[in-house]
Amino acid sequence: MTKQQNIVVITGANAGIGFATALALARKGATIIMICRDAGRGLAALDSVTKVAAADHQLFITDLSSQAGIRDLSVRLHKQLPRIVVLINNVGAAFADKELTVDGIEKTFALNHLAPFLLTNLVLDLIEQSLAGRIINLTAGIPVSRKNFLENLQGEKNYGQFAAYRSSKIGNILFTYELARRLEKKAITVNCVHPGPVKTEFTQKAGGFLARMSKLLRFMMKSPEEGARGPVYLATSPEIARITGGYFVSCKQKKSAAITYDRQIATKHWEMSEKLTSLNGDVTA
């Protein structure tokens, strides 16, 4: 990255993989733009990143479960940034019980999928301002059945914490592949990365099944720093400068779940996401 082209936007950057990624990229000379929900934790994380590598790092406080919040964030980013070289959609959550956002959308689906979908589309023009922009989506490699997938994105038929999380993560991969196809003539790459099981606050906060499962598997989980290796690799490696529409496990490209290669499902999933976010179609042209 050059001094002119090193602006990296990371959502959920105050803890876990997001924070470890911010620290690692700051050490490599990037200017980190941290998107966080909690001001206190965000300021503490910003201070830590600045101590690691002094630069014009910035913090934006936003609740990404709110579409109005995402749109306001986009306006602020456009006012403050000349370009975005790398966008890392890291934020994620899982909820033991079904909850709705202020927009009336199931919260896991809204935060894990619709938030990166909407934010990415709203700042595509800033990413285009860089010579070779990169979009990186954090996901998980948990397969799902095609049956009722599109009919139960928000737990309309039945809700379970793990099922909702799994569905949203498949949505991240579908989004990655479809966006890569739509941007194939532009100098922007889009890839997703599954960091594997990582020891963070994520599952503890989630409660329910995921919290219980993480207690059992904690001994084999990676550190946040190990989990960050994948997104850092995708953000900086010259080896993948021309690779787009890829699914990576840590730092190696792999095959994702079969459903993610279904073009018909990908198109419908995109259209549903576009409708739920009231996204003008010409933004994604």
C-alpha cells in the first residue's frame, strides 16, 4: 500500500478479529477507519491502534443494525474520505431469541448480511476512487440446504440461533460471488474469508447454543490474532490482486458450500436484499 492509497475501513473494529485486523494493518502502514457501535470501546480501540502506528486513524460510531444509521455513516464517510482502498465487512452477531431491528427485520439477518450489503453498495464509488479496491467479507463455512432457504431468511417459518447465523453466513458468500460478477469489469475485487473458530467475546455475548458450543470447543479455538491472518492476507497480499469471487479459509482459497454456486438463488437473494434495504438499483450498476 502506498501513502496515497492505504485507507482501510473495518466494521466491528473494536474487539475480536476486527480489532486484531486493525492492529495488524496499522503496523503495515494502513490508515484505519474503525466502525464501532459503542463509543467508549471504540475510543479505547482507536487509542490502541494509534499507539501501534501513528496515522490519521478515525472512529465512526454507528449501529449497523439500523439502515438509517448505515445511510448516515455513508454520508459521513463520503465527507471525510477521498477513497477507500479496502473495505472489511467484519461485524457479526447471533441472538439466542428472535429479535427485530428498528426496521422490523430479524436482527441476525439484518446485522450479518443486510448491513454489509447496504454499506458496500453505498460506498462503492469511494472504493472505485482507488486504483485497485478490495472488498473482504467475513463469513463461516457452514453448509445449508437449498430447501426453504430463501423462505426462511428471517426465521419466518422457524427460528433457531444457529440456523439464523448459518443462513446469514451463507448469505455473505452469495453476496460476495454475486457482487464479484457485477463488478467484473471494474478494478475492484470481492472475496470472503472464513477465519475458523476463534476465541472472542462473540459467542459469549450470543448466549444460547453458540455460547454452550464455544465452551466445549474453546480449547481448540484460535486467538483473534490468528483469526485476523485471513483478512489481513486478503487486504494486502499481491498474490490475490487479480482474484475475485473467492472463498478463503484463513489464507487458502477453497470451495464453499454447494448452495453458494447456485446462480438462481444468488440472484433472488440479491433482489430480496435490495428490496429490504430500499436500495436504488443504479447504485449497484
